[in-house]
Amino acid sequence: MSQSFPQTLPSLSQREAIADALFRAAIGSDHHDSELFLSAWAGEDVSMEIHDDNKRVMQGLTLIRTNVLDKVGPMDTTHNISMVRVNYQDGADTASLTATSMAQHAPSGTGRDPNGAKYTVGGEYSVDLIKDEAGVWRIKKLVLSVIWTSGDASLMRPL
């Protein structure tokens, strides 16, 4: 399944455009779409943290791309994001949001196998964003706090 996703959408409210940065990162990862994934981030000076039994910090877009897009992107994945709450003041060029997430991961080509190995993660995102010169909202810092997991964690190693 090959599908093209636009990097920006017309007629979004500011709050929708802010949330769309997180959606671009998730959809870009799910579809291994590097252009969409990278459009979500505010350049090289960004960070991503995963808080589970270990606290992992990825500093810089190159490292995030290597550990997320290049390793998770080829897998069969769905990142379902809900309960998005946006903290934004009218006219500001910074914002933050929180959201819950449930993400299922399977080795490439095995996602539809009901007996295949899978790893599911439930968690909460905390995201700091900035608006660039073109008015596009982008992620500056993303923290995933893992609340629960189920399945074969070895599918995600090393991440």
C-alpha cells in the first residue's frame, strides 16, 4: 500500500495545526514516509525521550530518524493518538500538547498474521512545539511516557 500524504493541510485552526505535527510524525513512521516524518520536526536541534524502565534520550533529528524512522518505520505499525489537549495562547509561536497513544508493532509483512509476534505500547506523549517562519508547527521536544506494554518487547530492540 503506497499512499501520499501532504506535509501541510489547508484551513486548519491553530490548535489543529499544532496537533497535526504529532500526527505527521506518527503517520510518517507508520507509512515509513521520511518526508512526512521529518516535516514534523523543528530541524536538527530537537529531542525525543522514551520513559519506560529505562530513560532513553535521543538528541538531534539524525539520531531520532535512525532510531525511530529507520528501525520502526519499516515495521507494520499503527500509532493511535487520542485525548489530545493543546496548550496555546493566541499569537504565540510556541505551544505544548499532551495526548494518549496506543501503538502496535509487528515485523514487516506480518502485521495481519493473527498468530504473529506483536508488541503494543500504551503511553502518553508530552510535546513542546514551535511555529516556523512559514507558519508550520513543528516538534521541538517529544517525551513518550510508557504506561503499559504487551507482547514481544524484543521486536523493539535495540531502540
